[in-house]
Amino acid sequence: MLIAYEIQEWLYRGLGYVALGIELWALIDCVGRKGEHFQAAFKRTKGFWIGMTAAATAIGALSLFGGGFGTWMLFQLAAVIAASVYLADVKPALNELKGSGGSAYGPYGPW
């Protein structure tokens, strides 16, 4: 029984590190963007997204390094969802506005 508990704890800790990495990635990407691009892409404001991703990162760090996985799990889930929404919805919209939309763009513009 003790081995199962240790495996579960290491699994939660590993997932916590992955979640914190996602939250840090979202925060660093958000800080590096221009504020007017957010409103041009109709994605709220830069201050709103910095607040969301900073709060998500803080919750992720507190849940990982503060201990007590059971008490923080719901908050940690909400935090990683907020960071994932930024990365999956806002970041691609900002990339399209910037002109680096990915493989659909060639050296002379869109295909």
C-alpha cells in the first residue's frame, strides 16, 4: 500500500511540473506580445491575459511547492485550463495578426 501511495505522489508531482511548465510558457509568451495586437485580434486586453496567466502560474507554483496536492487540485486544474486557453486560442490569433501563421505562409505571403 505504501508503494502505491509513493507512485501516486510522484505521478501528481510530475503532472504538476508539466502544468507549471505550460503556465510559465503562457505567461512568458503573453508578456512578450504587444498590447494593441490583443485588441486587434478581439481577444480582451493584454493586462487581462497577463493577470490570468500570472495567477495561473502562481497557483501552479503554490500547489507544486506548497504541498497538499489534494487541497489545490481543483485550483491547479483551473489554472492549467486558463493557460491552455491562452495557448490554444489567443496565441494563434496573435500569430495570424503578426503574419507568422505557420505553414500556410510562404516567403511572399499566404499560399
